[in-house]
Amino acid sequence: VVDNFLKKIHVIPLSIIFFLCLEMKGPSYLSSLSQPEKDVGKDLDLSFLPEETSGNDASNANVTQDSGVFDACRQEESAETDPKKVAMPGASTFCPMTPVTPVAESSGIIPMLQNIVSTVNLACPLDLKSIALQARNAEYNPKRFDAVIMRILEPRTTALIFSSGKMVCTGAKSEELCHLAARKFARVVQKLGFPAKFLDFKIHNMVGSCDVCFPIRLEGLLLDHQQFSSYVPELFPGLIYRMVKPRIVLMIFVSGKVVLTGAKERREIYEAFENIYPILKGFRKQ
Amino acid sequence: MATVGLKCPECGSLDIVDDEHYSQPQLVCADCGAVVSEGLLTTTRSEETQGTDVRYSNSTEVDKKPCRNLINGIHRVRALCRILRLTFLMEETAETHFKQAYEHPNFIRVSLQKKEVLAGCCVLATCRQHSWPIAMGTICCLLEANPRLIGVVYQEMVKTLKIEAPPTSIINLLETHCQAYKLSPQHVHEELSESSKDLTKRAAVLLELAADAWLVTGRQPIPILTASIFLAWQSLKPTQTRLKYTLARFCQMAKVTKSSIAPKRVTELKEVLCKLGQELPWLRGDEVTPQTVIQMVDDILNHRLTLLRRALSSHEEALASESPDTGSVQQQGDHSQPSVPNSGKRSLFEPPSVRYAKIRRVQVPVVEVTGDEEISDSEIDSYIRTPQEIRDYVEAKEALASSDDEL
């Protein structure tokens, strides 16, 4: 019997359980699947659905349930038919939103910004050799990379200065610090004798990180959010989640630590985390 | 086609032409017919087809013959499929993928190394499409290539060809991996042999336990597979002979590649088994060590659900008795996050990255700035060399350069 379990594993994610409940309600949902243009939200009355956490308990009798990989061993007999083939096309017409939660409660955790990358145009051609000679905090190795790498101590940042007059500033932990650091670098270049200006300061990328403080079942998360996630443990220990709105890439690790990157503004990071927190809570061990 | 500058030795005319005379190129004077010089007689067919004036790549030939690297690549794909004993259909699919990928602009100009790896990646993608469980590590061993490179090429290939290749679950990998272990009676001594079926069964249960205890998520699959098979083998017949075998010796015996990570997984898995073994009622609270736990694995696995329940409840009791004492200690949480201190709610099983968390660099509190403050001159001056410093630096560099020249 164990061999049978091993041979045909159907891992049944939470979303399928939702669909099963919906099927029992009536054919109205399934008919709405065939009309993709209609706003599905209006047709569906999801109030009867159990809350995520209790849904987890209802479907499992055992204490040791929470293994996303081996669910099927215990549930196989209860759900022989595989509605996955039916549900998946539905999932694409169904707008990809988080599974049902009541009013989105604030998580209480605020991601901390770790790195900000910005560029600025100094608007004058620069002699990199002379900069490297006159500045204490500069390194210039034209064979390796054709720019001067300059560092300042306060705020602790690094700048790449190119001969065209463009500069990239990295390492700051807030937008204001980034702006201040870029101005300091421009001032140094000015003092070295170049008519440097400070044009088009723009932040290109912001990286934040935080900890949800509970371990996460990455395999389960991959199954539920296949279209957004990429989890290949042979290559990288974390799950890479590409959120659509806002357009942020999250790296989610088994320890509960989350790294968010690709933001142009601080609020995108906060928004992305508020979106992912209820999803992660659903994969918390009960 | 006259050759410039040559003069006919007979009549002195400058009109020398190339004449392909019965596949022997000759330089002949157009006026008197004297042969000025002769070329070699072509002997091999390949020379005749490939030694042409117009380069093959510039020719107007419609059916381009496949280049040598493509042919080699296809041979490699076929060889890999034969080694892995894939079906004929899968072999064909892999070949098609390889041809498509090879000719795609993303891959036509990459290094030879990447092209070799591309062959393996096509095989891997085909296996995944047909739900044939195979690990990336296996391809790594077969190609003897860097796993990172394989990862990069594989992801690029999947993106380029737009194929859906769902990754295999670890339990499916176990069965295939198990078959690689040569432990049948004809390969090893009677006492050390074990049938593949029994081994897979026991290892599957151990793997499930490991997954529940957070040892599998986020980690490379092959070391944990090796570890569970090793412990399964030891526990199926826990005689002294078997217990004396280390993982390295076991891998050598079973003719499987050694792994440096697998011993750590063995330790972790034994720890988990010890925690459960502690709850066995007939031990009456005796200490279970990693050395003694192997004999009890049979019992532990048969009653693991009960043991787990008991372990969880006893763990909760232990925490409850502890918490009144440590309530005050919890106030000194980490400053960086207003997070729930983990120590208060530490569960029985945790991912090892949580238990042995890296010590973070002390976070400097973020100073509130507006970004438009005044920048002091003295600060900027501290980053600029004094003229004396510049002179010293230049002199030192020259001295260094001259000493290098002398050497």
C-alpha cells in the first residue's frame, strides 16, 4: 500500500481545497470560468469559505500534517479525482490575488532598507587618473574596470565615477542619506578641480529586508503560487517570488527572512511586504 | 583571374591566368601557353568540397550542413540519454530541444564549455517534462561541470525555448537515487546487502521525517537523500558490522560519489531521531545518544506519530516551566526589529538556519537626515591628499617601477 502512495503522489495545495468546496456549492462558479471577460469577483460569494488557518485543520486529521511535500500520502484516499487540470485554467482567469483573508490586518513588521542605488550626472568630463592621484579614498584600476571607486565614511557609501561625468552611488540606508552621500562625492570631485554640477539625481533600486519570525514551507508556497514563484533548492536556498503589483522581487527563505528588491520608492517595499505577509502566514506551521 | 606581378619565363608576357586543369590548378601564360607553376593534385574528397575559394559560410548553399560542434552536441545528448536509459521519445525530444537552443541567437555564440553544458540541460528539461525524476546533481556528475554554470545555462535555456519543466519532488528522486546504490548480494557481502525496495521504503519514511523537521526545505536534495539511505541501510539490520561503517566507507562500498555535506545531514537526522526516541515509553527517560539511536529507529518510525505528539507535549511542558523564570530575560530582544523574541516560542523542530543563526553585524541606528544639509569643508578636505602626500606617492611609484625594471 505504501508503494502505491509512493507511486502516485498528487500533492494537493490549499487552492484546490477551495475549488473543491466551491464545486460542492454549485455549478455557478464553474460556468463563470468559461467567461473569462466577466469580473469573476462579482460572481463569487466567498464568504462561506473557511478561514485559511481553520481550512488547514479541517483537511488534516494528523498532528504532523504540515509537510507540504507529503500531504498527499494522507489525503490521497479522500480526493481521488484530480481537479488540478480544471482548476489551473481557472486560476489564470481568476485574477491572481492572495487567497481569501478578511480585512488585511497590518503585520506590525516594517521592512528595513538595506541598500539604495542611485545615479547622478556631474556634467563635466573627468580625468580619472588625476582623481585617483589626488584623492585618498579612491581606487582606479583601468585594466579591471574603467571607473574610479570612491568611498566615504559618513554615510558609509561607495561611488563609481566614470570619465563621462556620470556617477553611481550605492550603500546608503535611506533616500536622504543617499542624496547626502551623492552630494559629498560631487563636492570632493569639485574640490579636486573639476566644474562638477549635480544634475538628475535619481534612485534606481532599493533593497529591504525583514523577518516574519516563523519558518515557512517553501514547497507549499511554490505549489500555490506557481506562476509567481521559482524555487530550485539545487541552485539557491530561497524561493524567488516575482510580485506583479507592485513590481518587486522577493527572496523568501525557510527561516522566515524576506529580502525585497527592485523598488524605486520606499512605499513599494512596504506594500509588497504587506501583500506577502498574509500569504506567508498561511504556510506557517500550526 | 590573372595573378598580379608574375611574368612568363618563356615570352615575358604578364598575362598569367589560373587554369583548373583536371582538378590540378595551374598558372598558365595566356600568350604562349607555358605553364608557369603547378599546384598540388587534390587527393581527398573533403579537400575538394571544403578547400574551395568561397568560404562555406559565405556560400549560397541552401541546406546548411550542421557544424561540427552541433554534431558533437547531439552525440553527447544521445550518449547521456543512453546512460540514463531514457525512452526513445525522450531522446528525440532532447535532441529537438538541443537543436533549437543551439541555433537560437542566445546560444550560437557562447563558449564551447557552455555548449557542452547545454546538452546536459536539454536532457534535464526533457526528463522534467516527462516526469522522469532526475536531479541536477546527477547531470553535474555526468558532465563533470560546475553546478552554478549548469544552473545558469539551464535557466537561460528554459526561458529561451519557453518550455514548461516542472521540478521533481524529492520523494520521486529518492527511488531513482536509490537504484544507483550497488547493495545487492552479488555486489557486496551477504551481511551488508540490502534490497533496493526495502531500502527505498525505509529511506522514504526517514525522508518524510526529515522534511517535517525542516531539514529538507531550502537545501540541496542529494546530500539529504544520501543521508537517509545511509541511515535506512544501517537501521534495517543494526548489527555491529553495519554500525561501524562511516558514511564515506558506505559510499565507497555502494559505488556512489561521496559528498561533503551528507555527514552533516546524517548528524541532523540522528538528532531528530534522538528527540523522538527519547519519548519511547520502555526507555523510561533514559538518555538516547546518536550512537544508540540506530537500533531504535525501527520502533521510532513505526510509532512516529505517537512519539511526535508526545514529544511536542513534553516540549510545551518544558517551555511552560521555563517561561516564568526567563520572562524578564526576553525583554532584551534585538534592537533592529520589533519582532517577537524567538526564544519564547521556540518549537521542537526548527530550520537549522534559525537555530544556528549567524551573528549579525551591529546595526548602526539610522540617523535622521534631510539630505540637503550643509557639508563641512573639513570633512571633504579629509578625503583629499595633501601636495606632499602626492609627491611622496609619485616618488614611491617611480621607485617601485624602476626596481621592477632592474629585476
